[in-house]
Amino acid sequence: MALNGYDAVKVFTATKAVERERLGEAMSAWMMQHPGLEVIDTVVRQSSDQQFHCLSIILFYRRPR
């Protein structure tokens, strides 16, 4: 049973600058490898401390039936 319209979650995360720059490409590639998914919601979060900055993109999606 889907909660709030979604039945799965995928998290993309990166801490290094180069990884953060490529995060959108990684997300797009994953979505192309999984056609038919319906993205219900997207959440972007950023957290950091004195040394590291972490960027996370969370996709809430519905799998094809």
C-alpha cells in the first residue's frame, strides 16, 4: 500500500565538491535506467560542519504496476 502516493524512496548523496557537482547527472542516469517510475515528491537537504558539506536529494516515487 502506497503512503502519500509513493511506495519507494531513493536517496542520492554526496560530500565531496566533485561529487556534488555530478549529483544531478547521477540522478538523471538512475532515472533513465528505471523508466516508468513516477516521481511523487523531491526533497533537497544540505548539511555541513566545519569541514564537510553534504548534499542529499531524496526522491519519493511510485513503481510501475
